[in-house]
Amino acid sequence: MDAGFDQEMRRRLEALRAQGLGRELRRVDSPQGPRIEIGGRPLLNFSSNDYLGLADDPALKEAAFRAIERYGGGAGASRLICGSLAIHHELEEQLAAYKATEAALSFSSGYATALGAIGALADKDAVVIVDKLAHACIVDAARLSGATLRVFAHNDLDDLERILRWAGEKRAAGSAHGAPSALIVTESVFSMDGDQAPLRELVALKERYGAWLMVDEAHATGLYGNHGCGFVQAQGVGGRVEVQMGTLGKAIGAAGGFIAGSRALIDYLVNRARTFIFSTAPAPAAVGAALAGLRLAASPEGDSRRERLWERARQLTHGNSPSAATPAAIVPIVIGDETRTVETAAALRERGFFIPAIRYPTVARGRARLRITLTASHTADQVAELREALGACGLPIP
Ligand SMILES: *Cc1c(COP(=O)(O)O)cnc(C)c1O
């Protein structure tokens, strides 16, 4: 090993820490839930994306056991070699039914889904336009595809139109037949702010300019629309969005990611999505849990969990959320300074609350925040305690 290697690593870490950007793992000794145990200490957990409280649900655990019994611990190979197990096909049939699309394709994670799908749809001649606040996996995917990457101001339709106009002129100058003017990628519900994209207006705009639209529903799947099938459906634009993406690791309570869309899109991704082709198929346990999570999310039990979640959200914000018409499970308290945010999170931990300090590069520099997330498993008393603790730490109650 190079003699200076570790020294260089330590130097880089020090530089991060000096900016309040150091990160470390906290070992959790319990399953996910409203109470987690860290370092032998129980904490009230307001940090997970397990919005429906399914990650530790007996139905998901039971389904994972059954999948292991039937298909084993591992899938053995990529789907295109010999790993395309019946349970993967079942999951995709269920996903397509839930999303009301012709077909669906599952991946090992949401991150791998974005990388695979965007990489397959865009090449170096393409233009990919992403919302300023889009998730890292979307930005990484666009960069990796080699396409020209353009960023539009968050939810700003005028800025997007300006870029679409430019992309249209660029295409007119070239000769790509059948190619769109651009691929627009955005989230339906934004991961760090909990606000929503103006999907109906986005769809109208992309149609006007001959562009394609991909919507990442990571924080909307299981929560919005009919039985939680997504914000795209809730906005009535299901048939007009080319590519719908989601993850199975958040509200669905398991692990994995997916694309839902036309049969032609899915068949094409099987041929061209590199994170699908060159990666071992998801383990049966994860697929079994995802199937059970989807079944629960789509059931009347899912409806009552969503009701409970929105009740807690209203309780936390006292109906003052900026988008009160559409409730949000993600409630950010933007503090700004990185070091102060870390100190505030530590003070809350002292009081028994686990709420992460979200900093650059997850959000912009100087936009550090506490990101509170609510789940259907939180009780009204726990939310009341949280409000009290926020007040005691001098924080504005959202
Ligand atoms: C979490 C997240 C992903 C990645 O999904 P994983 O299944 O966790 O890999 C993608 N997009 C957004 C917006 C996310 O928040």
C-alpha cells in the first residue's frame, strides 16, 4: 500500500469535517420503527422513509421467509443469464397493475433504476434536462449517459421552456430521426423538501416541445393517488408520462426500484439498461417483501395507514404546510449553516429524538436542514412530544 495513502484519506476527511460536512454511520440495534435503539439508547425516530410503517411489518417478514424457502437466498445470476425467477415476474406484473401501465421492470435499487433507464434512453447526442433539486442518482445518470446536461430552476416552467426552446433549435440543426428534443427528468414529490412538481403543466410543456418526460416517484409511491399508486396518477397524467420510476425501499418497506411504462419501453430496457443487464437479480427475500409491501399498500389497510400518516402530518404542521391541499410526510426545517444544523441535531438527540442533519452535497451549501419524516406508525403523543422538543430547541415549528 502507498505509504501516504491513509494520511491523504485523513487529510481529506479533516477538510470535510472542518466545513461541518463530516458524516459517520450510527449503528442501529433494532428494526425500523418509530422507536429505534442507537448505542443502547431508545430514540424517537423521525428520520426514515418507511412512510407506511411496513419495513418491520409481519406480513413483509413472512413473505420474505416464504420467498427464501421457495427460491433460496440468492438469485444466482443476472436476469438475462438464469436469474429471472418467477417471483421477479410476479413482482413486475403486480407493479404494472398497481401503476396501470402495460409493463414494469424491477432493478436492485432505485439508484440502479435511474442509472439504467436514463443511460438507456439518452446517449451523447441527447439532451437531458433535470430539475435543480432532482436526486443525485438522476444527475449521476445524466452525466454518465454522456448526454448534454441542462438544469432548470426548481419547478420553474419558464426556465424549463427556455431550455426546451434551445434544445428544439439544436435538434433542428442536427438530423436525429425519431429522437425527442430532450428527456426531462424530475421527481413528483421532492425528497428533501416534500413539495411537488407541477406535473400537469410539465406534461403540457413537454408535449408542446416534443420532449420525453421521466418522473421519479421515490417519495410518492405508496402515498399519493388511488391506493397510493403515485402522484402521476393522482394528477391524471398517467397515460402521458413516458417513463415512471419508483423505489420499493421507502413506503413499500422492502428494497429495489422499478420502471413502469409501455411494453416497448420495458422490452427496450431489458436490452439496454446496463444496471439491469450486468447485475445479479435482486435476492428472493427482497422481492418477496416488496410483493407483500405492494399488496399491503394497495389494500384498504394501506388506505387507513395513509389516513393516519396525513393526520400526523396535519398535527405536526397544524395545517400550516405551504401545500396544505396536498399533505407531505417530509417536513424540512431549514437552518442554513452546516455546523449549526449538526449541533441542533445533536441537541435533539440528547432529548431523545433522532432527526438527521441534511447537508451538502445532499442539499445546496448553506441550505442545511433538519429533515423530519413522519410515518403511519407514529402515535399522536409522539408527534406532540416532537413539537415540544422543537420548541425547546428554539426551532420554528413547521
Ligand atoms: C431514495 C431515492 C432514490 C434511490 O432509491 P433507492 O431504492 O434507495 O436506491 C431515487 N430517487 C429519489 C428521489 C430518492 O429519494
